[in-house]
Amino acid sequence: PFKRHTLTLSLRRNTSFNKRLDDFFDFYVGGFTGMRGYPFYALGGSEVATASLNYSLPIMTGINTRFLQFYFTKLYGSLFGDVGEAWRGSTPALKHWKTNAGFELRLEAFSFYQYPTRIFFSGAYGFDQFTRTFNNVPVTYGKEWRFYLGVLFGFELNQSRRMFEKTF
């Protein structure tokens, strides 16, 4: 409804047809490329499903300011929410699925007036607390903030993921 605003819905579903596979072959849906409110290995199994909703808007589109070798052009912000789960065996009830929400700031710049430089800062809060056991050691996840900072050449970490995203 607004110029340069986007609303993105992303869906992911993975399955292993051989249910007797070793844990080594598990899918994981945590971390920066998945459900950002939980660490990467917190949510894993032979079956995974996630849904993500992201709303992005421009904060400043004409910065045009230089600092040292960087030339800053645009600043965007976004709010997101995810729901998902990873499991082995039968599908868990929806009340057991994990949720998180967060924000992200993306600064578009160029280094030495030529090389694309994208800087992001993201924060996410995992709403659901749960415990997993690794080698007989219980580890508790959730009910905490997780922050991410990165410098890239572009904002897309996984180009194949864009195939299933719909931007309105």
C-alpha cells in the first residue's frame, strides 16, 4: 500500500524419506538464515517446517554521505515473525511449535565508490523456552534475545530461497 514497502511470506518444508537416518543428516531451522530467535542447532530433525512474515520499509533513501572509504546511500528497517518446528517421527501439535519475532536495520553503502557493501544489524526474541539433550547434557533455549551483525556484498545469503518468496 506504500511506496517501497514490502511484505514477504516465506514457507519452508523439508523431509527425509528414510526415517532411519543418522542425526548427521538432520535439517536445522535456527540461526540467522532460519528462525533467528534460536541458535542454529537448537531446532533440528528429519522433518522441518517454518513460516516467516517480514515487513520492510525505507527509513532514509537519500543519505548520500561519505565516511572514510564508505559512501552510504540507503537505510531500511524491517519487522519479522517466524513460526516453525523440527522433529522426528509424527508431526508435533501446533501448541509445541516455536515462535520468534524481531527487527532488522539494513544500510546500503559502497566501499571506495565502487564495491557494494551491505551492513545489517538484527535482533530476535525466541518466545518459547525448551530443553534439548546432547550427550546426556540438557541445554535450554528460548526466552532470550539474539543479535546478529554482518557485512556483505548483497543482502541475500541464499538466492534459492527467493524462488518461493512472494513480495507484495
